[in-house]
Amino acid sequence: MDRQAIENLIIELLAEEEGITPDALRDRLAAEGEDLPIDSLLAVEVVVRVEQRCGVQLPTTPETAECLRSVRDFAAIVHHLVQEAEQGRRVGEGA
């Protein structure tokens, strides 16, 4: 899963939770800045769903919390974890 696909997934999940379309959320983010327009409970729900869909687990660190402030940063950390997991699987397979 590439970074853009992860960004799209995050936006889709956030939009679903807020009851708006992904395009409406993109417009809102463009108008109001990159900060995620969500409260901490919604953030936890979206994080769990992204972890499940991407097969990764975000570490509970201050750096991760900081990354959850924007869609791009959130997608970047998930993408990094996905890449690490894929590399680990390849190494385990002897590739």
C-alpha cells in the first residue's frame, strides 16, 4: 500500500465518521489547514481502523501523537510501518 492510498484511507475513514464525503473533508482540510479536524476519541477509532486495514500497530509515543495531527504525517508514519513490515516478511522468506 503506497502513501497516497494510506492518505485516501485515512480521509475516507475520517469522512465516514463525520458523516461527510471524502471530497468535502479534503475541501475542509484545504481551507482550514492540515490539522485533523477530530477529537481524541475519533482519533483513536480511526487509528485502530487504519492499523487493522494496514496490518500495522502505531507505537504509543509522543512522536506518534504528533504525527496524528495531520493526514500527511499520519499517512507517512503508517506507510513507514507498512514498509518495515514488508521488509521483515521478505527477510523472513529469505528474499
